[in-house]
Amino acid sequence: MTAATAPAFRFNPVQPGARGMKIAATGLLLVMAGIFVLARAYESIWPGLTYVKAFAEAAMVGGLADWFAVTALFRHPLGLPIPHTAIIPRNKDRIGEALANFLRENFLIAPVVARRMRNIDVAGAVGRFLQAPEGQETRIRQGASRLIADLFESLDDERLGGLVKSAVSSRLKTMEVSPFLGHALASAINEDRHVPMLEAAIRWIARALDANEGMIREMVHKRASWVLKIAALDVRLADSIVEGLRKVTVEMSTDPTHPVRIKVEQALADLANDLQTNAETRARVEAMKDELLANRSVGLWIDTLWQKGREAMIRAARNPDAALAGKLGEVLRSMGQSLEKDARIHSAINQFARRAVSGMAASYGGQIVKLVSETVRGWDARTITERLENAVGRDLQYIRINGTLVGGLVGLILHALDRL
């Protein structure tokens, strides 16, 4: 057996050395026959050979009896239709039924499965698996990752993407976002997380003022009366407006208690309250949400999100070590530690696994049993005979050898007792 074929050898149902043991058992029987012939020919010269003859004679009887018994299991000895021979071919349907009943009564009954599952720590195994252990579990994880990646790539992207987008849109349509937005805004204000956004808005206004100063001056010049233009007061008015606006933005950015800034923050607080309690405000927000969801651009945006998410999942599945080295790995390792250490979660997952497997046994156990029974029934007699004989052939030949030797010893003992 070469190194290339060694890994697959363990899946071979044929017992190794069965043919050699069959030759050995038959050869031993022939040796006993030869010894019997020689001992019988010379026992008159050497009387002690009677013991050898008795041993060989009984050994032949024992060997032939066991050869007949072993052969009768699988076929008719010497091709003769002797009653109660070829037992397995004649009873293959009963064997299949018995095997199916054995599976049903010992493995596929819900109480039996539940009792066996109590000794299996599913949560602990999953916890250790999520913590990226070394060794065989790593190979299992890589194989599972490749399977997940192949599954994602084989699915109909258009149909699956449509399902995902439809599910997201339906969920957004049925979900009232106003209270969520109001609560988020109120929490941000209470924790002063709105301040950076407010200051960024003030800086944006200042930059917008500088960028559009010429447009402001032009608007003042166009709207000023001819009297102001003659006196050149329109330029001074524009200067005052620009400088006033610039002064307000600077003061708002440096003074947290500026009146305008206080009014803006109060307006934000009122908006947060209205989003949660004011029916009219909530209705307007929901109407805006529905309009956004109906917009084609939003649909394209959701589609882009799905495509990026799908590609990210495939990349992560193709390279699980890289994915598990980042934030995802930290989350999974944390989940694994929780599964192992949190008794409540540990017990809940094991209970769920026990109920799930028991439910599967109750729902599909009959179909599995039927599959086994029908598969064996569908085999022809030669197939089932060859498979069973190949599976236990070596041990059966040992029975013949043992029968030959034990028969000889019994014959020797009986002959010795007869001579006493």
C-alpha cells in the first residue's frame, strides 16, 4: 500500500488479509487430511500414531463443520440446495428490516436521542470552536468557510438580492422611525454629543459666508434704492451685513452661552421631543421616509449595500484566518468565551440543541428507517452477500481455523479417555 492510497484505505469495507486467511484455513484442513492418511498408514508400525490420527480425524471433522457453517451463511455449500443454507441471501429483506428496527429503537426515538444528547456539550464545543482553536477544529472551520463561500456564490444573486432588498424595505416601511430618531437626538443632547456637530455646522456657515461674500454684496447693491447708491451707502450697508454675520459666527463658535446658540440647542431639544410625542411631526417624518424609500436612488443605494455586504462575506469566508484576526474575530472569540463561562447561556443552548435534534428524530426518524430498509431490500442477493462476506471475511476464516484446532484437541482428549 503506497502513501497515496493509504488515507483512502480506511474507507475500504473489505477486511485486509481475508483471502490469505481463507487459504490458510483451507490449507490447515488439507494438512490435517494428510496427517490423518499418514498416521493411519503407519499406526501399525508406531502405535503412538493413533493419538495423532485421532487428533487429525477430529480436526478434519471440526474444520469441515465450520467450513459448512461459514459457507452456509452466504451460499449453498458446493452449490447443493441444502435446506437452511444461503441464509443471508434468502433473508436479506428481514436483515434490512431488522437493521432499520435497530436504528429506530436505539437511535431515532426522541426520548433516546434526548437522553443521549444530555451527555453532549454542544455549547462548549461551539464555544471552543469560536475561539479559533488549533488542530482539527481549524481544518473543520476552513472547510466550513469554503462551503459557506461556495454556497453564497452559487445562489442566484438577483433573486437573493431582491429578497434582501425587499425585506429591508418592508422592515423600514413598517418601522416607525420618528421615536427612534427623537430618542437618539435627545440622548445626544443630554450627553453633549451634539456639540461637535453644532460647532461643525457653525464652521460650515462661516466658510459659506466667506465663499459667498461677493453674492451678498451684489444682492444688497441690487436691492438698494438709487438714493443709497448715489451716496455709496449700499457698499457700507453690505460691509455691515457681512461683518455682522461674520461676528455672529465667531461669537457662536467661541461662546457656548451665545443667545443664538442657545436658541439652536433649544430648537434641537424641541425637535427631539416632537419626534417622540407630536403626532403631526411624526406623521411628516413618516411621509418623508416613505418618499425616500420610493425613490429609485435609495433602492440603488440599498442594492449597493447588499452587493458590498455579499462580497465582504465571501471574502471573509474564503480567508477565515484574516477575517477572524480583526474585529469579527474578537466578537466571535468573545461569544465563544461567553458560551463556555456563562452557565445560563450554556444551559439554554444545550437545551435548544437537545430539543432540535429530538424534534428531527421524531419528524424524520421514520423516513431514515424507511430509507435504510428500502436500500437493503433493493440490493440483489449477490451484492449483499459480497459486502457482508468482505466485511467479516478474515474473522470467518479464523472461525474455521479455530474449529479445526479445537476439534482436533477434543478428538485427542476423547481418544485418550477411551484408551484409559
